[in-house]
Amino acid sequence: MKKLATWISKTSQQFRSKFNLGEQSQDSLPNQVSGQTASGSTNQRWDVVKETLGKLTRTILRPIERFKTKNSTPQQIEDRPVGIIERFNQKFLKLPQPFARFLKPIIITISLVAAYAVLGFYIVPAILKSKIPSIIQEETGRKASIAKIEFNPFTLFASIQGLKIQEKNGKPFVGFDAFNAKINTFQSIKQLALVIDEIALNKPTVHLAKQKDGKFNFEDMVKAKKKEEPKKPDDGKLFPLNIVKLSIKEGQLLWNDQHFAKPVSEELSPINLNVSNLSTEAKAKAKLEFNLALKSGGKLDWKGDFGINPVFSEGGIKFDKVQLEKVLALALSETAAFDLKGNEQFNVDYKVGFDKKNLNVTIKKSRFELQDFQFADKSTNKTLLKTPTFAVEIDCVATLAENNMDVAINKVKFESRDLQFSNQIHGQLGVVVPTFAHETDIKVTKTKEGLKIVANKAKLNIKNFGLNQGKIEAKIPDIALETSYQLGIIGNALDLTVTQGKFDLHDLQVSEKGEPKTLIKIPAFGLNGIAVNLKNQEIVVDSVTGKDAEFQAWLNKDGVINYQTLFADSKAEEENKDIATAKTVDFTEGTSGTATTPAKPKKDWLIKVNNVALDNFGLNFEDKSLKKPVIMTAKPINLKLSNYVNKPDTKLPFQLDIGVNKTGSIKLKGDTVISPLAAKIDVVVKNIDLETFQPYVDKFARLDILDGKFNVDGHLVVLQPPEKPMDVKFKGNTSIADLLTRDQILNKDFIKWDNLTLKDLDVDLLANRYSAAVLLIEKPYAKVTIRKDKTINFSDIMIADKGATDKPAKSAKPTKSVRVAHHKTKQSDKPIFKLDKVKIVDGSSDFADLSLIMPFAAQIKSLDGGANGISSEQKSTIKVDLKGNAYDLAPVDIKGEISPYLGNYNVELKFDGMPMPLITPYMVQFAGYKIEKGKLTLGLKYQVEKGQLSASNSILIDQLELGGQVDNPNAVSLPLELAIALLKDSDGKIKLDVPLTGSLEDPKFSVGGIIVDALVNVLTKIVTSPFTAIASLVGSDEDLSNIGFAPGKEVLDAKEMSKLDGVAKALKEKPVLNLEIKGAAFEEQDWPILREEALFDQLKKTKAEQLSEEAGKKVRAEYVELSEDDYNDLLADAFIKQFPTIGKKSLLGTPKLINSDTEDFYKVAKQKMSEIIQPDPKRLKDLASERSQAIAKYIVQKGGVPNERVFILDSALDPKRDGKNIVSSLSLKTN
């Protein structure tokens, strides 16, 4: 601008010099000037102007004339312009001398005014119009143009029209339609200040852009600043200025960002500004109206008053319907990792002013609101936050000084409707808050020392809170938080103090999505007296209360608690891990391989909870992993806890009462220490109903628990020393009362008692030591059954592990090896236990042994006694002494000694004179027969020493007679008459002397010369395998029930004849027995032999047909005899006819194979022809019949058995058999 002013000055001087020399006359001026001068020359105005200009001219020229006359020569005086004017008057005007003396000042004045007018109206605008664009281009490097410049030198009105400045590429950069300014001279003189009637800017346009290289389109216009000169001291006075009206109309700001891949643009239009009565006078107040609109949506309205001396402003600002999506695109565009959607609205009434050196701010009725707001993750395009309305209202008064600040926020209020949060990974809307409100008052003070924020009665209210995340649906109708807090920032230290905090939650309900059942229901839960001190790192809660909460839990079929699947998402967890890893930032710089100085350990927070009271809580638990779900209820649950502090060694008194399944209860009372863990607890458990746990028993046993109550009364001590194993100790009593169980297989009582008590129980888990004084069992009952395979019915009750082996011999070896390995372990690893005494009072039992020849059963009553010396000592011996009665008739006596660790047993069991008709029901159930007569005496002795079994079992059945047969479809189908016939001696007694030696798999016993395997073979084996007994009689160990033959043959060999001799001998000794013979043939083994005969018969048939044709009469095949040549010729013809591709005859008629010269033709032909012959059932059936006839003939003719005792049964083809032997079977029946 200095250059512009210098240029204008020089140009004006040059122009005036040229004009005075006459280079440009008055006539050469534009007609517009003459027109303007003429238009204003009326008679009335002329008189006024003449008088005014005359005075002004005289005043101005008088000293000049005096000076010139005094210093001029007479010739100069003669030649001066005044003389010219006088001559002009004398020649043309001829005015009288009194008037002629005014002519000169008038003309000079008019000339000066005219020159001023021409300069102002034409010359200056023309000069500025031509030079301003070049100066702008010189300064900025941008082309510029001006359509028109106007200036009224009399009214001081200036106007610049059509200014345009271009960018380097020729596009519009800055411009406006018109800029007008008018100075009020009169008011300026009157007010002794610069008074501007109007400053107006019409339709300004600015185009701002960020180029692809990241630079702005105006950066090249900014030149380096020169070194600023030192500022002169400011006296603090403002230049006197008054602007009556300041305006911007229909302004336009264009923004374009080419820096990103997708260009972003915005337009602010129209921009309007109206300011009235702007003044630098003290306490002057100006009116302000400012508004603009965004093309993408949104308006800004600002109305109010403001002043400059002092600076103040008061009014209202409204920002409405601003699209957040567009704002984000303009501000961050592609750099933002999120997307925003919605509209923003902002209203505020404010007052700002300076008071000496303080800035005072008052905000009333301020409201910031987001409408239809959405916050989304750009990478996943998932909505994370969503709300139709979110608003913040603030009323505050603030005083700001250089180093101090006081802010009093009378009201801070947050409101939201239908606020929804979502999971960052999966994007499913998770949290719904229909109504959210937060209100508080805050006082902020800033001094040299730091910042201090105090809030009293901060209130947060959330209505109808909802959570919908994954599988979870939660509803909380009412959440309330009320507190006061103080926040201070002193230097780099942050100090936060919270007092009088209160948190209340009402009617919380949590359920699984899509399920009607409520999983968690908490009617009331609260925290009272919350206090937080950040500086001291303390959190204090005066009380925690909860009431009437209900929890629904279950174990699903996979063995997982429902809350695990409800709250945990493996996929989400993995993705969260990835995100956590990706977002981990290392703030260290220049790290190297050397070790860094470890950080100072942080001070732990101190947490105090004075009281915890949870009343009437309830838990309903269902175990769905079982075939039959278990339902258990724990209610009420009452917990009282006091003086919790997270300091080491702090005692925490507590009391926990739990009701279990209506009848039971658990009470725990004592003190506990959280760190290190320690507890001393009195435990009382009463009447826990065992029937509830039936489905758990079903997993391991076929047993119904019909009744039973579990009780515990004792003292529990738990210690967890640092870096040491946990120590758990218990002393007290435990019992199970009124136990009643039932066998699910037989549907009969299995084990029961009135009471089982373990007294003076002492348990030390760390030492692995257990002891008790007495195990008292009152009125116990047990049903014990030994089955045929010598296993006890307990194995039926217990459900075996599928992976367990069924062979006891194989299982015994690893057990022994484990025992050896166990001896090598440390003594402390072994369980140490001791039970001084087991006492049984009035016991009873149902005992049965089905492993004997005849099933045995007895009811044992009045069983008294017990055992002593049960201990973990390796040499300990348990002494057993029990006595009772069977059916109140037969005494029962059980005595013995057991050394479990040495593996030694010596046990005797005696039954004497048991009437067998009393056990008829068991015989009926077993075999379908009643017992008419008989008496049983049984003595069992078992001794095991050093792993060797030595036992003697003597059984005597006297005068056994079967009664009538009972129809029982479940009875075993056994020929008891046959068994009795085999076992009964001549005196009618059955004696079984069963010595057992070695292992249980190798026992032997004898009955009148019959030796059977005593432990493995039982009565069922005897009656189903009678030939085993027959073999014993004749001294043979062979299977006499099957007679073998060669394939395709019916002839007995010597070995089979010897077996038939034994059978015949046994039949002679047992005249009540008859023999049945069933012949058999087997296609797989017999037909390969029989089909050669079948091939021979076919060739004979073919020969018979040939002979019949030659003789003219029919010849029967059975009368045809074939020579070897006849056989070969017929075989060759049949083979070549059947297989023309394999065989043929030569020219000489010799048969041969087509593709082989080495193989024998007749061998191949015989093989091929035999293979195509189908088995003949009749031929096989005949073979089977011939075999049964051969056996019968031998038994009758050679064995001497009467023919009426030998029966031939219908023969069989391919009957079931063991192995591949060709046998015909024998069976025995009673006559």
C-alpha cells in the first residue's frame, strides 16, 4: 500500500504540472464532470456557493497575494494570472469595480473545486482501477481485475465493484460484486471521531482448496515476514471510530479438498453479517446479526450486542441441522477410523465481558443436541453407538484472569433417549438406554497452584436400561448414581476426591435371547457412602446391600455352566486379543538390547467395605448334563460381612446362611483373611436331602436313593501360606441318617440304615491324615448276592467304566505293580488313616450265592458285632466278628482276620441246617421249580496268603426233591432232572466238596467221581454240558458231545469209535439217560468231495443217453460202467461244449487247451466242469443221514446200549458249530 500511495502522489504531481502548462484544457475533461457541475448550478445554490467560496478563497489567497506582491517585481505583478482575470473582466464581463474584486477568488475557488472533483471522480478511480490489479499480481502472483471503482470526493463515498482475483490455474479465488464505504464528515467533525455511515460488502466469494500435495491454494501468497520493528509503547487509548452500519450480504465460501482419494467439497452460502452502531467509545453497544448456511445442511444464527471499549458481548448463538457426516469428511475424511451420521443442533445464550483484567462469561440456556446420531467403525462398517437424541445443557458463570479462573456451573445436564451401544467386534447392538439423564453443579477454580473442580450432588439417572449383546438380554428399569466429587490438578499431579456417593439399582433382569426364563433378577442392590481419594489411592464403601435376588443356573449337556456360554464368546475373545495386540503402542525410543531400569512398584489401592448385607438371595440350579436333570434350590442365602479391607492379615468376620432344598441348611460363621488366605469357620450342615442327588448316583450305580439326610458339625481351618500348599483341617462329626436305597434291577431294598455316624473325625489334607474314633451303624441292612460267575451283586449295581477290562487276571498285574510303585513314594504322599472301631447294631441282610450248584439264599437278622483295627499301617490286621440268624432258624457265624496291605485273608462263614423249602421262591425265580424237600448245610472257608488262594467249600444237600414246575417266563431253561440225576448219590445226598487252590480261574471239585472245574463251572454249565460229567465218569477229557467225520465221508475212524465207547459206558452206568443223535453235513467242506461224484454221475448219464440212441431203447445210467477212456472222451466233449473259448479239438480230434500248451487238458477240464456244478441238497442230506446211522449202529452193536435208548434225530445241513470241524452232535435226555 505504501507503493500505491507513493505512486498516486507522483502521478498527481505530474498530472498537475501538465495541466498548468495547458497540455489539457477544461474542455478536454469528460463530459460527465461538466454535466455534474451544470446540474448543480441553480440560482439559489449559486449565491450561497459564491459567498461561501469567496470567503474561503479570500481567506486562503490573502496571505499568498501579500507574499507575492511583496516579493514580486512590477512586471511580475503585471504578468500574474490576476491580471489576466482583470483583463478578462474588462473585455468580456465588464463588471463594476466593486464586484470585479470578487471575481478572482471565485474563479480560483471554482478551479480548485473542479480540479478536486475531477481528481476524485475520475482520475483517482481510473488510476486505482489500472494499478491495483497489477499491484495485487506483483504481491501475490495472481491475476486480478476490477470492473469499476467509484469515489465521491464530496460525500466521501467509495465503491469497488467486480473485484476478481484468480488462482494460478485461472480459476476464481477471491472476489465480490461490490465493496462500499461512506464517511460522514460532518458527524466526524462533530463527534471528533471517524464516523463511517456504512461499510458494505456484497456477494463476496472465497475459494479455499487443499491440493493433492497437501498444500493450500493460498500458501504461495504468503511471503516471509520482514523483521518487525520494535513496537512503540501503547497508551491504551483506542482510535475514535464509529461505524453506523457494517454488513456482508450473500457471501460465499467454497472449500475443496483434493488431498484425499475422494475429493471433499463444501459451500457456505449465503453468509450475511449486519453490525450497527459499532463504536470505540466507552460503554458503546453495537448490534450484531450473523448467519450462514451450509449447502450440505445446517445453519448458524448469531444475534446479540457487543462492544469494543470495554470488550463485551451478549446474545444467542444457534447452530442447527449440521450433518455430522459432512463435518467429519471436511475435518478428517480418510484419516478417521470411524464414521459419523446424524444432525447437530447447538443453542446458547451467553454474556461475555472484561472487568479490568478479568474475563467474565455467563452461559444460560445452552443446549447441545445430536439427532439421529450414529457412530460406526469404518473398517467393519458396524454401528457402535446410536441414539435418536443426545443433549447437553449447561448454565454457568465464569471469571477468567491471567493466572486464575473461577467457573461456577450451576447446572450440567445430560439427556439421551434410546441410547444404544454395540460390540466393537461383531457390531451387534448391545446396550439400549431409553432414558439417560445426568445432572450436577460444578465449580471450577484455577490458580497459580493448579486447577480445582468441585461438584455437589451429581446425579445420574438411567431409566429402562437394556443390554442386548450376543446371547444376553438385560433390563434395568432404574439406575441411580448420586455423589459429590472434587478434582484437582496441581502441576502434573491429579487429585480426585469422591464423597457421599450412592449407587442404586432396581429390578435388574438378565435373560438369554429368545428365552422367556429370567436368569438373574435383582429387585434391589445398592452401594452407600462411596468415597474415593485418588491421592491416597483409597476407595471406601460404607455399605453394600442387596435383597431378594434370584439366580437361575444350569449345567448343560456338555458340562458347561450356562453363564459361561452366555457371557463368553471364544471368537470375540480371539478377535479382542488381536485388537489388543494391534493397538499396543511402544512409547520407548531408541531401545536397545540392554536391560532397562525396572519401574518403581506402584502403590496398591486401599479398598474398604464397612458392611455387606445380602438378604434372601436365591439360586435355582439345574444339572442338564444328566439323563434325568437335577434341580436344586439354595434359598434363602443371607450373607453378612463387615470390615473388609484389602490389606494383608486383615480379619474379615462373616456369616453365611444357606437354605438347601427346603429342608436342609448350611451355616458358616467365622473369620477369614483374604491375603494370605486364612479362615477359621464353624460349619453346621443339617438335613441335606440325599434323594435330590439321585441323578448323580445314576451315572455310577443302578441304585435309587429313597431317603437320607446328610449332617456335619465341626470346625474348619484353611491356611494358604505364601508359596506353600494350602493347609485344610477339619474336626467334628458327620452323619447320614435314615438312608434308604433300592436296587433298580430287582426293585428291592439294597442298603439302608437308621443312622451312620462318624465321630471325632479329624482331617488334615496337607498331611494326608484322616482319623475317627468310631463308625457307628445302627440297624444297617444290605442285600448281598454272589452270582454264578462268583461276582457280587455290587458289580451289577455299579456301572462299570467302558474302558475298564473285564478280565480280573489281567487287571491284577497292574494293580500289583502300582502297589510296588506306591511303596517307593514318600511317606507323606501316602494317606494316613485310622478308624478305631466299627460297630454294627441290629444289622440284617439278604444273602444269596448263585455261584453254587444250587442257588442259595438266606435272610440274616439280628446281626451284631463289628471290626477293629482299620488303619493305614502296613502290618495292620482287621478283626471281624459278626453273629446272626438266617430265618431265625439257622445260626450264621462270620469270623475272620483281614490284612489288606499284606494281602492276607482268613474268613469263615457258616450256615447250619437251612430248610431248603424256605428258599423255594429263589428256586422258582431261578429255575421255575419248587423245592418239596431238602436241607442245606454250608461251610465256607477262604484263606489268601501271599497271593495264593486256598479255600474249602463243603456243601451238603440232603434228600433234595423238586416240587411242581411253576410257569415263569423269566426262569432259566435248564433240565434240572438231568442235573440231579448226574449229582445225586445212592443215598439221595448231593455232596460238593470244593477245594480251591491257586487262582480263582483254576478251581477243582468232585462229586462221586465227577470232577469238574469247581470255580468256573456251575450248575448251569453242568446241565447245559452233561457230557462234561460223562467224560469225567469214563476218565476222558475229550468232548464226547460231537463225533467227527472226514469230508464227504460217513465212516467212523478209530478216534471217534473210542469216544463212542466212552459214551456207551456212561449210558450203561446212568440207566436214566437216553442218547439222541443228530447227523450233519456241511456244504463248504463236504460238497467239494461230493461234486466229483456228481460230475462222474453226469458223464454216466450222458453215456447212457448215447447208448440209448445206439440201442434204440432206454439204458439207465446206474447200469453204465465207464472206462477211463470213456470218462476222458465224455469229459473233453462236455468241456469243449461248455467252454469253447478255452478248449478245442485238433484236426486229428485230439482235445487241447487254446491258450496253454503246458497245462494238462483233462485236469483243467475236470476242475472247470466241477466248479459249475451246483451243490445238491439231497446228496448232502443223504450224507448226514448216513453219518447218524453209522453212530447209532456203533452204539447199539458195539457199545451194547439197548436200541430203545438210542434215538436218531432229523439230520441237518450246515448247523451252527464251533470251529470248522465236521461233526454230528450227541445229546442226553432223562427217560
